[in-house]
Amino acid sequence: MQFARTLRAAGLPIGPGKVIDAVEALQAAGIGSRADFYWVLHAVFVQRREQREIFDQAFHIFWKNPEFLKRMMSLLLPSLAIDQHDPAKQQEINRRLAEALKKDSADQLDDLSNAEEKLQIDAAMTYSQREILQRMDFDKMSMVELQLAKKAIAQLRLPIMEVPTRRFRRDDHGQIVDMRGTLRASLRHHGTIPLRLKSPRPRHPPLVILCDISGSMSRYARLALHFVHAITNDRDRVHTFLFGTRLSNITRHLRHRDVDIALDLVAEHVVDWSGGTRIGSSLAEFNLRWARRVLAQGAVILLISDGLERDDGEILEREIARLHRSCRHLIWLNPLLRYDAYEPLSRGAGILIKHVDDFRPIHNLNSMQDLAEALSGDHLRRSSGMRGGLAA
């Protein structure tokens, strides 16, 4: 149980059910050898390739000393130090794993240690550290850095250009004659008819966010929700949907001012977090139930996904094409684009890239700020006519 708690604190999605499964698997397979013990726990706790390194380091550190369980309940083990004579043990320990192993002991530190920790957190946002944090990948951040990143995300704003609507407003420099206003003014002026002018009333177009919450997108989706929460509380007509194996509308939950309460409400409402990916079926449900309600007046759509589709490609092809025709601008945000050598070779990614107006990464604070600049009026006007391909 302590080992499972350590893995969960290091970022692996492990709950009580996984712990029970691990116990039952060990009872069935036995623990006759260390290798059997390792691979049984590996089969239960590891779901994705990127989790293997964290599990491997945690296993060899946690079960290094037979008396580890007794000692870790009181204070840090001296045996956690890396043996400098063993090259295999000189591998850098995952930062979130190291924090997870120290968590129980950190709760027992005195007031002096707590003061030192606060001093370190306060010093973390100096100018040089802020630049490092801006460029750091969300998946490589420690727990403290994630908290700082969330605070920085809460201060971001998303400027979207204003578009003219069918409603008008009085404008002395307008180019359209306001007949009603002119006739009304003529009743107050005898002999002369003052000419009243009007112009279309501008308004921000609706912003629709479709965010992938499958297992491969879990960490990025959580940080993206903090970004979306800040946008939702900054402007009107922001609609947010999450999809994994099904579509969930969380717009109402994100309108709560407190981000922690808002995300708690989202967690209660969404049941397919860190599951599979069915992009085509989710888009089909959105086009059927929600498109006419939220895509009015030329909405801008942000599709946050890595494009790893498990359903039939024909469904995705049909639904993403329909979605693209229904909006003013479709932007695909993919965290895998952080790799310079990335190519959309998967079936889902190859289909999506043919029907988006812009293709951008979303893996750190800099990429979120670049997105805010990309949604400025000038950028959208330059690429508004580039349907069916990427913006230059």
C-alpha cells in the first residue's frame, strides 16, 4: 500500500482498486523471486510506456532495503543515497518520484525546515527561474513547479478578435443611415432633419474547446483545464467539452470562480478520465447535439488532442470535416508537436491535420502564450480563407 501511494504521488494513476488487484495478483503468482515480484507489480501498475521509468526507479529504490517499510514511517533512509560505484544506480531519479518518497518525512519536519521550504518556493520565481519554468515541459515538472505553473496559467488571458454582428449601434462615423434614429430625431427638430448613422455592433465570437482526456493526454489535459478556467471567467460564450470514450459538457462547472471547486465538480461529472480515445464518436455526438447551440456567429474551436484514434477512421474523417465547415477557425493543439521530428503518422493525426486551419503545440507556458497571440485579430484574418489546410 505504501509503494502504491508512492507511485500515485509520483504521478501514476493508481487508486484503491489497483492496490487490491496487485495484492490478488501477487497471491496468484507468488513472490518466489524478485523478478517475479517486479513484473507482477509492473503488469498491474504500469499502463503506458512513459510510466515504465518512474516505476522502475521507484521499485529499485523502495525495495532496496528489507527494513524500508519500518524506517520510512519515521524519517528518510540514508540508504536512499545513490551508490557512486554502481553505474546503473547513477541514473537520475525522476523528480516527482523523489518528492513522493520524501513526502511522508517532509510532514514531520520542524518549523525551521518549513521556513526553509517556503523560502525556496518564494525564490523559485526569480527572473531566471521564471524563464526556465516558461520553457519546461509540463510532463517534466515537479509538484512545486506544477503549482507555480498553475498560478501563472491563471493570469493568462486569451484575446480573440471582435467580429461584426447583425445588430447595430449608433455611430457618428458609421457608413449606414439609421432611418429609425433619423426619423425620431426629426420630431425634435423643426425644419431640419439631422442624419443619424450606425455601424454593426462588434462582439467576440464564441470559443469552443474540445479537450482529449485519454490516458496519453492526462497530465496536459489537467493543465489545459486551468487555462480554460481562466478564459471562462474572463469572457462570455466559452463552451468546454471533454472527451475520451464519451463526450462531457463541463461549461457550467468551469464557471465557478474557485478553480479547485470547479475542477472537483469536473472530476465528479466526468467518468472516463485517463481511459481510451474515441475522437470520431465524440465529434459525432458533438455535431449532433451541440453544434447548432454553440457554433453560432462564426465560433473559434480549439481541439486539444494528440490524435491517437482507436475508432474507425471513416467516422473521424466525416465528423472533423463537418466540424471544420461549421466554424470560423479550427486550431489543433497537440503536445506531441514539442518534438522537432514529429510527423502525423498515426491514422487519427493524418486525418485531423487535413481539416485544421492551424496546428500548434501545447506543452508549456510559452506555447500557451503563443496561442494567445495566435488568436489575435490579425492572425485570424490572415488565415480565415485557408480552409482545408494549415495556416502559413
